[in-house]
Amino acid sequence: MKSDLYVEAGKRIRLIREKKQYTREYVALKADISSKFLYEIEHGLKGFSADNLYKISRVRHMQSSSE
């Protein structure tokens, strides 16, 4: 398990994705990452770069802060 920062960020990414009713596959495709990697991010199993966080957040204007 990665640091609490990655775990909390992953939870937030998943919460926003589900709120917007986006599939994991859709977000992964648009962010140019694998759906497996996005799963691992959302469950705090893998860390990620700022570049990957930026690509995920750009998918249809997903926000990383409260909406």
C-alpha cells in the first residue's frame, strides 16, 4: 500500500469518476493510461506522477478539488 496521499487521491479520483458516471475504461482511454493502472491508483495500490494526475483530471474536466 502506498502513502496516505496516494490512497486519498485515488479515493477522490474514483468518487469523481463515479459521480460523473464515467467508466474506468473511458477515463483510462482518454487519459492514455491502462484501466488496470487506473484501478490500482483508485485503490491506493500504486503511486502516480503529477503528469498522470494531470491527464486524469483533464478527462472531461474532472476536478481534483470539491466541486
